[in-house]
Amino acid sequence: MTPTIGRIVHYWSLGHNADQKPEDRTNCLASIITAVWSETVVNLYVFPQDPYGVPDAPFYRTSVQLNRVGGESWSWPEIVK
């Protein structure tokens, strides 16, 4: 897929591994792409929640890499059929 402004993606505050099971994805947050630098680098507006599910203040992240392991990254949401 090609990233475009306005698309909803996952933001990973600690990086992520595509093999992670959904229950292991506690650092996965909803986000919207706000700028596209390349096929793999975007700016995001992130919507966090506290441990009790209460929305926290949204924040921006710039130049976030796709599927980076060991640091913040973004990924496409999985398709559930």
C-alpha cells in the first residue's frame, strides 16, 4: 500500500515485530498520517489511551519509519475478514 495523508495506521512507541500476536501489542496506538516523506517515512498524529482506556492528549511524531524494529515505527492495520 502507498501511504497518503489521512490514512489510519498503527503507531508503535517501542517498535514492532510483524510476528507479534495481537495480545502482545500493548504499545500499538491508533494514528493518522499527516505528511508523507517517502513510501516508508511519514508524520503521524497519535491517539493514546491510558491503561484504563481513557483517551489521553493526542501528540505528533515526525519522520516515523515503517516496521522499524527497536524504536518507534508505524504499520498498516491487519485486515480482519
